[in-house]
Amino acid sequence: MSIISLNLGKVAVLMGGASAEREVSLMSGTGVLQALLGQGVDAHAFDPSERDLGDLKREGFARCFIALHGRFGEDGTVQGALELLGIPYTGSGVMASSIAIAKVMTKRIWRAEGLPTPGWFEVDSAEATRAAFTALGAPMIVKPAREGSSIGLTKVLTLADCDSAFAAAAQLDSNVLCEQFVSGDEVTVPVLGTGAQAEVLPVIRIVAPEGKYDYQNKYFTDTTQYLVPCGLPDGEEAAIQALVRQAYLTLGCRGWARADVMIDAATRQPYLLEINTAPGMTSHSLVPMSARAAGISYEALCVRLLQAATLDYATP
């Protein structure tokens, strides 16, 4: 079936936005836009930080591909606006988006459902960060509770590091998360689809320089290794895929997402860190990489996600 016959209509690729991840979003959106145009889709760039979202309705856009990352794009706000405008969009709906970006709320739900996630404290001061360090031990991860791309993240090794780590995270978010560090293999796992049709893609194992998978090594260097096939024992990979699928469905995600997981080196227990409901689509991004390993090209992935665009209150 040709793309034209799918009748996808006029498509807005939402990119840029006002979050700390604007730069990455522009890279993601540009890639998606070019892929859709190459497949014959009537696609157009749309930056919500520069234009009124009402223009989407006034200019006759039929659906939106959300390539925004972070707050005001991945947190349920733009999803809610699109619900009001009646324009179907890619990815999770309002509730799942708003929960997933809030790392503390995500962890509370996973813990309540019996899913493994590292111990944590939500803090609002340097003093509370020091108390969390005393309780969790070293190393400890300190990060904004509602950001992505490792922005504002610090690996704390000593009590003396706590104050500066809290300050770095608090510059970006009033909610700061202190999380127990899990030493071992770092993997990421994409999911496509909704409900019973949710399909888990191949696991990617990440090997970063000196174990430092930060913003720079995620997007702007070629020294990080991404292993797919991941090299884990078959049973271990399958168990992680099953865990991620359960985590995805527990939060009510749809369309697509990517979960980050740490595997404890000593026990081989996987721990869920977070789930991204609008993952990156840059040249360094992991969902396209995993999709390729499953035989899905970047272009086919973009079209597949766009075809699945919907609304929370879609008419049956």
C-alpha cells in the first residue's frame, strides 16, 4: 500500500519547544520531517515555542508527530492541547505522558505494582540531599525529577558533593530525585504499539566511556558503544523485555516509548530507571537503532508511528 493511499493528511512535526532539551528536539524533528517527506507525506515543521498551537487547527493539520522532548512536549501539556483541538498525535496520552515524565510518580507506581526500581528519595534542599546520601550510600544519582537526556544529573561519591549536586538539579526543577546507584550493565528497551499489540524491540546494551553516559556522550560523540544484539544471555534478554512491556502497560503508555534499565552486576537483577514517552529520533538515538535490528527502517518507523496517531477520546 502506498503512503499516499493511507490518507494521512497534512502533518505537523512538532519540534523545538521550550524545554532544556530543545536542541535535541530540533535534531529529532528534522530527522522525522525528512523521513516523512521522503515517504510522500505532506509534513511540515512546527515549533510550539514560536507559533500558536491554534494554528494547527486553523491551517488544517490532520495529525501531529510529537518530536518534542521534556517539559511542555512530553509531559501531557501539549497532548492535552491537541485533545482540545481534536488533532490526533503520536505517542502516549495525557495521563501516561504526565506520569512518565515525573520520575518519582513513575517509581511509586512501579513499586506499588511490584516492579523493581532502585531506592530513592525526593528532596527539596541540600540538607535533605545529604540525608538521602546517608540513607542510600555511595554512589548516589541526583537529578531533576522531570527532565531527560541526563541534563542536570550528578553521580555523587561523597557527602561533600551533595550540595553542588542538588544545586545543579534544582536549577532545572524544583523537584529533585536522589536515587540509589546500580552498578552493572546499562540497557535500553523500546516498545511499539498499544495494549495487547505492544511489541518489545531488541535490547540495546550501552557501553559509555568510563561508564559515563551523559548528555555529551549521548548526542555529540561517537565513543559510546551501542550493542545490538546486546550480548546478554537469551533468557536474561527475554526477561528484561517482559519486564519493560509490563512497565509500559502499567503506566498506560501507547504508540511507543523507551525504557532505561540497569542490571545489577552481582545479582543480575534488572531495575527500571525511567521510561521516555517521546524518545529521541536523532542520528544517535536508540529507538531507530533497535528498530533497524528488528528489520524496521527509520522511514518505516516514522510512518508506523504516524499511522498510530490517536486521541485519548478518539471516536470509535
